Amino acid sequence: MSQMTARSPDGDVNWLVDAMSRMVRPVVRFSVGRISCSALVDLVRLTYVQEARAYLQAQNPDRKVTRSALALLCGMDGRAIKTFEDSANRDYVASDVCSEASILDRWTTDETFLDPDSGEPAELLIHGPHATFQRLVTRAAGRAVTVQTALEKLLDSGNVELSEDDTRVRLLDPFYQPVRPSERTTIEASSLAMSRLGRAVMHNIDRYGNNQPPWLQQDRWSTRIPSQRVDEIRTEVRSLLERHIREFEDYLGGEEDPPSEPEQCLVGVGWYYWEQCPESSWPGASSPKP
């Protein structure tokens, strides 16, 4: 029986996995506390199917994209692909993306946890096998989530309160908010910025096969900034970049045609600043090396 030969260095994909981890980690870090891992994975799978279909269509514009080709490219079962494609335009509610909202949703819709006279969410005993908060948590969030963990989270969010003797829990607000309303504008703007940066990255990676000119994509940093200078430098860098922004806005304004002209393209540049001090390090982060 022949021995399997050692893999050549050319077959090493660990560098690719490491690179993908760096790309994905900021999205995961943002998602923690806002949407569940299972909801994020489903979103990634749906997006992967959509991008895989677009990729195959671009490779062979005159051929129909088959479910088999999608399954091979995605590494997914054909039935799962169909399920994701059929649900692409669905509207989401909070209970679809986080367990806390799912608990509250079941409390307001499952007859087991409703008051039989009023039809409203009942005041529940915390512990016990029947119509209790413990059973509600198990049904909505799974056995891995303890009643105490769920209770503390919903007390902190103001959705529930305890009875005077701390043996029962009552519903105050059935709508769990995984994101504060004040965060919405910043999140939407940041998602667009990340999408545009991603477009520049993909263009510069794919351009070698398309004979396209590169798009400017550069960073500058130093790892030797004294911590006591960071506040002042942050302010000065902001002023410097704001001058650049005004100059670029004036330049674009001079290049624009009237809105009615045909063949108009979107052209843009992004600015961002970051810093990392030793006490604020996070998993997966490392000091950049020039």
C-alpha cells in the first residue's frame, strides 16, 4: 500500500483562512450582543449563495446557473440552497435574530404562557416544570440557556420585572431592542463604508485576471506613539483629514456633469482613523507590521 506523500507548501491554505478570519472578525465583533450566531451564519449562507450565483453567471453569461453548480461552489446541499433563495426577500423581526426577542415573542404568542381569562402574557413563576419562566426560556432559547442568564438580561433591558417576593416575573415591554435607536444612523453609514472598502479590496485582488488598473488602497501607521499623545494626535489627524475631505469635495464638484448627462459613474474616496492601545487589545488583533 502506497504512502500518501507530504503536502507541498503550495497546498497550504492556512494563510487564506487567517486572512479570512481578519476580514470576518470585525463583522462578528459587531454582531455579538446584537444578533445571534445562528442568525449571522444564516445571513452569511444566504449572501454566499447570492454571490456564488452572480459569480457563475459572470463566468458563463450564456448558460443557466444550475443548482448542481451552486452546490459544488457553495459546499451546500441543493435543498438548503433552494430554501435560502426562496427566503431572500423575507422581512425580519427581532425574534428572528436574537434569543432575547424570541423569548418575549413566545411569551406573547404561546397559549401556555398566556392568562386564560385576559389572553395577555401571564405573570410566570420563575422555576418549575409547567407554565413557568424556566419552561419559556427552554422552549424559546434552548436547554443551554439557563433561566438566570435570560432573566438577568431581560431585567437589564427593562423588558421584565420581578414580583415583590422575587418568585415571579412579569412582562413590561414585549419588544426587545438588540440595537439602540440612536445607533441606527451610525450602523447604516458604517455598513456602507465597509461595503465600499470591500469593493476596493476585491477590485485590486481580481484586477490581475481582468487587466484593470489598481484602485488606491493604502494605510499608514506607527506602533511607537506615546500613549499620552494619543488624544492630541487624534484631534490633529481629524483636522488634517477634514481638510483633505474639503479639497476632494471641491475637486469632484469641478468634474461633475449636469444630472441629465448619460454615462455617469460613481467615484468616491473614504477616510478612516484607528488606534490600538495595549489595554484595549482584542482577540485576533495583532500589531501591524510595515
